[in-house]
Amino acid sequence: MKRLLAAMVVLGTAALTSGAHESATDAKKPLPPVLDPAAIDHSVEPCADFYQYACGAWLKANPVPPDQSDWWRFSELDEHIRAVLASILEEAAAGKGAKSEDRSKIGDYYASCLDETAIEAKGLKPFAPELERIAALKDKKELAGEVVRLHLLGAEPMFFFSSTQDYTDGTMMIAEADQDGFALPDRDYYLTDAYQGERADYRLHLVRMFGLSGDGTKQAKAEAEATMRIETALAKAAMGVVERRAPKNIHHKMTLAEFAKLAPSFDWTAYLAAVGAPTFASLDVVDPGFFKGLETSLKSFSLDDWKAYLRWTLIDGLVSAAPKAFVDQDFAFFGKRLDGQKEIEARWKRCVDATDDQLGDALGQAYVERAFSHEAKARVLAMMREIARAMEADIKSLPWMSDTTKARALEKLANVDFKVGYPEKWIDYSKLEIVRGDALGNTERASGFDVKRELAKIGKPVDRGEWSMTVSTDNSYYDEQLTDIYFPAGVLQPPNFDVAADDAANYGNLAALIGHELTHGFDDEGRHYDAEGNLKDWWTKKNAKAFEARARGLVREYDAFVAVKSRSGRAKDVHVDGKLTLGENTADNGGLRLAYVAFLAMQGNKVGKDAHGYTPVQRFFLSFAQGWCENHTEAFAKEDAKTNPHAPGKYRVNGVLVNMEAFREAFACKVGTPMAPAKLNRVW
Ligand SMILES: [Zn+2]
């Protein structure tokens, strides 16, 4: 479910709110039930539009709040978790509760982030030394020295450099270089007609941000144009989101010498020495074409152009700790213009997110102590084993798969580890300095700490105990190289799961999510990795062809769905991208099937109807559908359709249920009704 939220984490403020008071109220609000009969719209026929039937009343009662661009059932739990985290942070900031070095650090970080008066009083002064360094660059050869400084401070110019699991030897970590360095959500925003409006407004945003930094109108305009030229060139050289879905497109192991030759104008020796990476002989270059493009850009743009660009990446990357005028302008473009969000989130919400982002394991430990249920963990682990058994039976029964491929698939399935709740080992922050009152310094040092921590892994064995999501996150993921599934403490709560709810409700929701993550190991991306997480083709040619033919059916199905309906004759409808969302749709479809098999094995349809007249199987499908009730702004939907590998909520429900015989039977949908088309698609 690795839901990618396209909006940037923006810190700053529009209004000073009483964080303590507001968060305390939110933390006490009861969580919504897993299956909510009050969410149903009985005026809609289940066989006409099941999503509308299951969610209709909820959709009406839950408009998008002004400080959000998307409001779905996960949001209700998200807000609750944020309030719990805020109460932990408020205590830590006040020196109350459990005492430890980590507690002091999260308290100091949070308090500094909240202290807008201090941030305002300092103005742009804390940024001045770095801005002066950029201004003093004399030669393009010196760019590497500045880029490395910016990477260590948390800005993202030019490219991305870190470590990753070796795709040829899943036991080892190697260095990784990837595309980066442009701020709009996708390369197409710079290149295609569909985003002309966004581009024009982005130019204005750049001019305003340079203006706020103290540059005159003429200079600000020139700097904005230079930045636009460079970002457009980088975007042109970059791969698009759909291309990046193919594992063969994003893994290229080469020697350091071969890599350096892709962009010889950049001083890689200086960069690697200054960033503090261990020495290495080879690395995974995600996108070699991008680095060739970077070389062209380094040659063709002037030093002044690059200075303007670096200046922008510094302010943009660290805007959270800048004065209010910057934060407001940042929100006006990235929040309001791109996502259709009316108001910026309260400062305390943004500061909770920032603390979770930069000191996630320190905050996470406190969260687990306060909010994690060990009873939930035991139930969820049992559910995972049942889902895995359902998948094992399914693989064994597939008529289109040979025994050879089946044996490999079963080996891969057996290798999946179930990670539930929180990691066994936490990040050690003892070397990270957090200073109360120094918001910018804290975010810079935490960024540098993180970059160095990642780079230190180069050449070392893979640490299988590390997680890439913080424990309070209301989400889950499958790691295609570690081949494990992860369900953090945050997600194991209502409305996703409730130890007190019936099996129909829990299997329709959380078990389907477990099935979803497990299916990712066998979707159009995951299937290319073997049981050890190596990129190795383990499929017979014939079986691979059969898989692809099935996948094409899903691509066609989802391509037909409309994400944003055009309101005028001139503009086109924005469709769901069947190729971009193929992996998630495969996982959604496969996941619900597995959950259904496990549910039937558990209790069948034996138990009678509930107080509302629903059978257990009907409750199972209602619970599934209600997990994806979602309202969003139109702007959000447009951006989401371009960048989010998940389909919108409506199609995560209807797109799956139209393919399930068991659903039609449960609600007596006749073939030919919208929820029961003649053709069913099935990958897994
Ligand atoms: Zn997923």
C-alpha cells in the first residue's frame, strides 16, 4: 500500500494555533469503527456502484477539511496518531514524563520548530553563510564542493546520492546515484502542454521566492528563468514515473570510473571525499541517461545560472525553518496551487511530522510505549500466516504456471518475513546534536546525520532489521529487495483493524492489506526479483508471457477509469494511468482474493445476518470498500493521477470487485450490471 503522498512536507505557519489544546482534543476522540453501517448510502444500488453504496453517506459527512487536499478513511486515524505524537512531544518539550537523551532531543527539536517568534526574529540570517558561499563561487569546477554541502544540509540539487541493497547480491549494500534536482512533482510538469498553467505559476513562485530572499525584481526574474532552464533540462534527462517501474530500467551496476565518465565536468572525487562516503569500486546508477544529461547541463549553463539554481534549492529545501513569508509563499504554490488545499496545516501538525521525519526512531519508541497493543500484534501475525497459506494454495493451483516457476514462486513466498509493530533495533541518535532554539541548525544537522548514516552502509552487509517507515505511520509496505512485508504499529488500529471487531470486518480491511503487500512480491515489478531479492529472471518464457497478457487486461481496465472529469468541452478528462498503477492494482486485486479465501477458511458464511441484515460475506466486502472512502480536491486528483502509483479510492474498490465472482454472488449482481461485467480480469 506504500501510498506516496505527492505533497511536500511543508513547515511554516499561517496562524498561530494553540497546539497543545487542539492535539489533546484530537487524541481523545474515539476512532471510527472498521465497518460503519452509518457510512452506507442506501439510495444507491450495490450492483450499480458499490463504492458509492458503501461510502456514500461517509462521503457526504466528510468533506475535505480546509487544511487538507485529500481526506480518506486513513486520514481519521492519521489525525489521531498525530495528536498522540503531539502529546508525547509536548511532554518531552516541557521536561515531563520519562527522561532520556532521546526524549530531550525530540522535545528540543519540536519546541524549536514551534518557536516561530525566534525563527521570525532571526529572519534570513541563519541562511546567510550558505548563500554567501554560493555567491562566492568562481568557477563551475567548484560546484561539486557546494552541491555536497547542500546535500548534507538537506537540500536536493542536481542528483541523489546514497546507498542501496545490491541487486546482484542481496546480502550487501552498495552506493547508489539517482536523478533529482527539480522541484515540480514529475518531469512532465516541465515538458507537456497539460501542465502549462502549473508551469507559469511555478515561474511566478520562483520570482517571489527570490524576491523574498532580497533580490530586486529584475534580478529575481532572471534567477527564476535560470532556475527554470536548469530544472527543465534535468527533467528532460530524467526518467518518467512509468519508465521507472521496470526494474531493468532502474538498476545499472558500473565501476566508479565508468560512472564518473557519464558526467566528467562534475568533480566526483571532491564530492565523494567531502560527503564522507567509504571508498567503493562500483555502484548502482539508477539512471545513467540522467547523468549524461547532467553533463550537457553543466557544459551549457553559465556559472551564474547554476548559482541562481543552488540558491533556490537551498531555500526550497529548508523552507520549513525560514520566516513566515517564505513558508506562506511555499504553501501558496505547492499546497494551494498544486493540491487545492485551502489552508496551511497548523504549525504543531507540521512540527510533529518534521520530528517524525527527522527523529523517527526516538519518537517511535515513545509512541510504541504509549500506544502499541501486543494483543493486536499476535492477531495480525496469525492473520499473516493464514494469508500466506492462502497464497501458497493459490500458486499451487494456477493452471497457467509451470511446476518449475511454481517451485520458485513458493520458495520466494516462504522467504517473506512478517514485520509487525516496530523494529527490533532503533537508530542511535547519540551523535546527533539538537539545540533548543536553533530550528534551521537542527533540521540541517538531522539531514546530515541521515545522509551520513545511509552512506556508512556502503560495502557493509544488509541490515535486515531496519525499517523504511516510522512506527507510528498509518501505512504498510512490501520491500521488493528485502522481500519482507512491514506493518507498523500505527496501521494496526481502527478503522483498519480492531481486536474487538468481527472477522468479516478485519479480514475485509487489514487482511486485504496484508494480501496486498504479499502480492507485491509477484506484481509486474516484484516478480523480477528472486527469493533473495536479486534481480534475476526466475520465470519460464511461457509463464512470463502468460503473466504479461493477464497484466495487460488490468492495464486496459484501469486506463478506462476517469480520475478528473473535464468541466469544459475544451479540456480532456484525466484518466487513471493503467501502467503507472498496474503494480498496486495487481496487489489490490490479489490481496482481496487472498483475504477472502482466508476468511472463508476461518468461518465460512455460517454465522447468520447482522443487525442490519448483512451476511458475513457481505460485511467482508463492505469493510473492504469502506477502507477506501475518499474525498479530494480536483487539483489533488490531477496531481495524484500523474504521480501516485495507486488508483483513486473509488477504483481501488470498484476496479477490484468487478473482477470477483464471490462479490457478485454475495450481492446478487446480474451479469451486465455495472458491478458485474461479462469479462473478468485476473492476474493472481
Ligand atoms: Zn501497494
